[in-house]
Amino acid sequence: MSTGTASSAQPPAATSEAVEALMAAVREGRTGEVPGLLAALGPAERRSCLPTFKEMRRSGRRDWTKEGGRRMCAVLVAGAGCHAGPAGAATWIGSRDFSGRSWARHPALADVVEAQPVEWQTDVVGRLAAKRGSGWSWDLYPLIERVVRRTGCAVPASDDFVTEWLRSAAGAENGRRGTATTLLERLRTDTFTPVLLPRVFELDDVAWPLNATYTTRSGDNWPAAIAGLAESGRLGREELIDLCLGRLVRGGKTADQRAFLTVLVALAPTPAEYAARARDLLALLDGLPAVAGHAQQVLAGLDEAGLIEPEAVVEASAVVLFRSEKKLVRAQLAWLEKAARRSPERSGAVVLAAAGAFGHPDGALQERALNVVARRLKAAGEAVLPELLLAAEALNPAHHARAGELFGAPVAGSGGDDTAWDELLPPAPVPAPLGEPLATPAEVAEELAVLLASARPDVAVFERVLDGLVRHAHRDRTALVRALEPVLRTNPWQEVGRWRDCGPGDVLYVAAVVAGKAEPYRPGPVFRKGRDPLRGTHNTEYGNVLAARISEAAERVVTDTPPFLLATPTDATGAITASALVERLARYEAAGAAPGPADLNAALLRVAPTADPEVRAAAGRLTSAAGRWAAAWLHEGGLPAQGSERVVFAPGAGYERKRRYWERWWEDLKRIAVAQRGTGGPAGPARERLSGDFRKLLEGTEPSVARIRRSDDWLREPTVHWAAMLPHHREELAARWLDRFADCADRERRGTLRMLVVLAEAGGPAGLALHLALAYGLGARHPEDRAAAVDALLVLAARGDLDGALLGRELGELVALGTVKPNRLVQSVSGAADTGAHATVWSVLSAALPSLLTGESPRGTADLLALANDTARRSAARGPIPELAAVAERSGTGRLVKEARTLHAFLTTP
């Protein structure tokens, strides 16, 4: 009996020991032993281990130690073997917890998977191959590849699997180490090739593996290998050419398009193969310049060989002649002329097609097109003249006279007084009113949520939320807390170290204080409690002003809550009308309330100067200390105006640039310091009472390099909230931010120039600093920055604040010194001229020409002269320019001299 009992108890003991052995191996990270230990367990024992492995996976997510990595690798292998179903196993293996650390590449995982039935294995790898996004890891590829090759199951064709095959096939060990096999040889013997290679043409972001060279052998790369497969018949050549052209027609990222173009060139289709796909080639003319250039070259060759329809050149011209790339347009005009020369009967269609370039923005290309038409006009016959005359209206007015002679009638708009076009400028922008205060706590919570979700909340949203929090805390704090609860639950206030500047999102601190989820900061030697959570060593002076306002509001909402804020602007620029400020102060006095110092200081910096006797009289009737201060402030005129004469550097000065980076950096520091000298610090009895943060914001009477480095952290980008602190002093702000604007032209900075539009729409004089900033913007490196500068230029012109002569002189200096590239300037001012602002652009270019034409003119000056030619004619400009006359008198037929002669002749014509 006892013997039977003992023998019946023995199996459970053995099973327990096997489970413990597996657990011990997993905890110690002995992954290689896991497959053997799993083999000793039955299905029930394996299932019993899963809860433990799941807990180990959860606890090991943030264990980045070496021991933790080994343990997680063992957990991955053991958990995969403990799942009885393929769906669970695939989910386990593809978990994000195991991705990115190469654990799936351990041979033990493949051993565990291969120990299962074949159907189970193929189901698992099929599910893994189909995973996307966070579920896919490139570490899974070796496991999937091994199972597919061993079992002979269907080859997965998912995007991720194909991408990994593309990389691994070229980067296999033999290829990396330069041994006997080449990529072509491996692809010929790879059973995956017929299935996966056609899928490569459907993928994105494959430029790097397609272009990479993995050995030192010449031609051992993907394009050459694909061409080799087509030549050997391993894959159909016709299919590969169709796939490549189809991919190029579909379009995509520039790098991918270049890579597939390289594949097409490697395939080297014959003229007959290209001719059969002429429609695809015509579609490529609207693609990437490199792709369009290849298609154009092939089509021109096919046309010369007579392999495509004659109408193809006309169809191609309708696309290419409207492109901005000059090389493509020149080649198309040459193709047209060759076609007409070979077949004179095609001259009529050719000249009408060439006339499509009459509207090209480049004047030299217009002239080239007109020359083509002139040479083939006799063969084309008189039937084309009406259409040519109509097309000639798009020509630069400088070519109207010649076009009229060629076509037998004057071109419309080419005569006398008709040359002057109406100046078209956008409507002068009117600052958008801030709107009524937020009426309910629910509206405050909703606007706060919008502010927190926005990467760049505007001034109106921030100011309305800050005022709404104060206003409704005064009216019904309980209702406000109830409305804010969902927002604070999603966006809890976290008082952590300040590693960033104080910004509009920090208004959340006020909401947290209102709801009792944060303690207010109380300044002062007695009541000071901790440190200000909104201040840190990384705050700018603008951030300190914002922190002062927010901290004061947070402190007052739990003590003596004011009925509203004085500094809430009346429009989106941050400005406050004098009448609104006086009315608010009167309401404060009627309520027996006193404004906070920061609130009052901010309001005074924002108030618009006024000479209205009624407003000044109403201010004089104020009796509180704050009211008397505001009345004195308005009487003294607020902050002193800052005109161009207050920025103490002359036009053309301050540009001394050194070749070496650090020397240039030091010169710019000195330039900014000089620019800020005398730009209006506090002066007068009323202004002397400004508190510390606000006085520091205005310091500028004694500029120094040290102060500039302290006040403006150059890594901080100016924001609309900074500009809203001084809404009537854009010249001061432009001087302070000048170096940032300069960086957009001659360094890699981008995005800062969006503030130019803000400054253009702000108040105050527009002097040298703002015009110099605009000059840098028009020559900015990035197109979006140049577009912002053009917008600012048009806004200033519409408001009557643009000094075209000043801007032109500064641009001339910057171009001559190489800071602004002529080609970028041409693109900018052409964009402004295209809006109809011809007189505005001419006022700028006419002032820039003397500097550009003195001495050796920079490359690209001819393009600027061509644009000046156009704008001068469209604005009926007159008057000689001596430097232009000197260039016009030079001998030679270069484009610069030709453009100078044309412009000089027009300007001096009575």
C-alpha cells in the first residue's frame, strides 16, 4: 500500500522540479537552457507558468541592466513556448516589451518555435509578418525567414517583411565581408526573389538600401543586381520596366524617386521599349526635376528617331515650359527648334508651343522663347499670328516692342501710358479685437483645454483664459473649480525644475491654485513660501515678466481676488486702448479694489498713447494711487517713441563680418548691443516707478555684450507673447531680435521670421532695425521664411510704413557682402511683384542697384536687373541711375550688360 502511494506521488514531484528548474533558468537569464527545460513540461505545466512570466515581463520593462536584459530574453523564449495557441504565441513574441533589444534573434527562440507542429509555426510567422507599427520589430525577421525557408510555406509579402528582406539580402555576411558571392548571385538562388522583388517597387523609404554599396566590387548593388536579373531572365524584363516606371509616375519622396530612377537607368530600356511606354514618360515630365530631365531627354531622342507621334513635343511643352527649372525650359525650347528644323511643316505647332514660355517668370527664358518663334515664324505662316499676339501679352513689357514688330501689330498694354499698372496691395490689416470676456466657468475650462493642447497658443487665447480664471474666481470659485476638474485631471500641474522659459501654458498653475491642487507663491520677506515655481535660471526677461503676471494672479485668486485684470489687451496685438484702461481703473475704484503691481505694470506698457482730451480728463479724475500713476503715465506719453534715429548705427554700418565663425559671432554681439543703445528705457517720474522685472525688460540705456547675452538666450525663439508685452515698440523688439533674423539668412536658423509679420502689424515707428530685419528675411535660406518676409513687406507697404529706399540700401549692402544671396532675393521680391505690388518692389530695387552695380557685381545680379526691368515698366518709373548707366555703357553682350542697357533706356526715355 505504501509502495503504491509512493509511486503515485512521484510524478507530481518530478513535474514540480521541472517547473522550478525552468523558473530558475529564466530568472538567472540562462536562455540557452530554456528549450530543453520546456521539452520536459506538459501543456498544463506550461500554461501554469504563464502568469509568472507575464509578471516578470511587466516588471522588467524598465530594467535596463545587463542582467535584466538577459532575464527578459529568457522570458521571451519561455513565454513563447508556454502558449499553446499560435495567436497567443505571436502576440507574445511581437510584444513591444521585447522589441528593439535583439532578444528575438536568439537561436533558442527559433528552437522553441520549431519544436511545434508545422501548421503552428506557419500560423505564428504569418501573424508576426503581418504586424505593423509598434508590433513589428526588425529583430523578428531572422525567425520568420528561418521558419519560412525550412517549412516551405507561403512567403510573407507585408511591407515590413519586404523591407527587411531588401536590407538583409544586400547586407548578408558574405556581402559585408567581400567574399565570393555577390548580391546578384544571392538573388538568383533566393526563393524569395520572385515574390518579394516586385513588392520593392511599392515601398516607401527604401532609398538607403537601394543606393547602398555593401562590398568593394564595382556594381555590387541593387540597381545592377535588378538589371542582372532582368538580363538573365530570372525575372521578366518587361515587368521590371513597367514596375519602375509605374513607381516613378506614382511619385514619392525625393530620395526614393532618385533611387528608382537609378534602377531604371540600370535596366537601360531600348528605344523600342521606351516608345511603347511614351505615355508614362510624358507623365514623368511633371515629376522631380531629375526624373523629368531624364524623361525629357528620352522623349527628345525618340522624337528624333521618329518613334513617337509628332504631337508629343507639343504635349511635353505644355508641361515643361511652365516649370521653374531653367535648365528644363531651355532644353524644351531646344527640342522644339530641332523638331521644326527637321520637319518644317511642324513649325506652326512649334511656335505656338514655344509661346507657352512667354509667361515664364524668368525674363531671359522669355527672350529665348521669342527668339525661337522669330526664327521659325516664316515657316509657320501668318495663320499663327493672332494666337502669338495674344500670347505676347504675357511677355515682360521690355519685349513688347520686338514682339509687336514680329507679329505685325502692337501688343496689348505695350504703349505709352498703358505701361503703368495699378499698384495692388493687400488691405491694411486691422488688429482683431480680443472679444468679450469669457462668460461662464465652462467657457474658461474649454479655452484652457484648447490652450494646453496647442503648440503655439495665440495671445487672445492666453489673455482670455488668464482673465477668465481671475474673473470667475472672484464671482463663483466653487463653480469654477467644478468646471476645471476634467481639465486638471487630464493635465495635472507638476511643479518640477524649470528647464524652460515661462510660457502661456503655465497659466495652468493659476487653475491648479484655484482648485487647491497647488500652493500659491507669495513674494515678500515675511510671507514668502518656497520658490516661485515659474522662475528658473533658464527664464528670459520676457519669461520673467510673464511669470510675474501669472504668479501674482495665482496668489490673488486665493486672497483678495480682483474682479478682473487690467492688463488684458483689447486687441490681438497685445495693445490696450487708453480709454479702456481708464474705464477699468474707474471700476476698480468703485469696487474698492487695488490692482496687483505686475498687472498694473503690464497694462501701462501696453496702453496706447493718446491725445484725446476726454480720456485724459477722465484719467485725471481717478483718485487711487494706481489711477494717479496711470494718469501721469498718459500725460507723459507712456514709453518714449523709438524712431530710426534712436537706433545708433547708420545705414550700411554694422556689417563687419569675419570669415571665421567665432569672430563673426562676436561682431554680431557688438552689433546688437549698438542697435539697442538709446532705444527707450524708463525715463520720467511715472516711468521710474516700474517694478524690477518690467524695468529689466526695458533696460537699454547702457547696452553691453554681457547684458545682451544675459537678457536674450539665443536658443529661445521669440513668440507673439513677447511682442505683445511691448505692442507699440516694434523697432525696439526688432533691434533686440536682429541677430536671430540674421541667422535665418546666413546660418541654419529657421522659423524665427514668422515674427516679422507680427512686428509689421504692431504699433510704433518702423525704422532701421525693422527694415534691416526685413532685409535679412527677404534673403532667408528657407522658402517659408522668405514667404513670411514677403508678407511683412506687403503689410508694411499697405500701412504706409515701408521705406523702400532704406530697405533697398540695406539689401544692396547685404548682397554685396554675400550675406543675402541674389537668387533668394529674386524669389522673394518676385513673389511680392506677382501680387501686383510693382511700384513697391521697384522702390526697393532701385535703391539696391547702386550697391549691386558698383565694382564687381555678385552672381545673380542680372536676374535682379531683369525683375527691375519688369517692375519699372509696370510702375512707369523714370529717372536715371548713374551706376546703371555706367554698366549700360560697357562693351560686350553679356546678360548683365543687356539688362542694364534695356532698363537704362527705359528710365531715361521722356
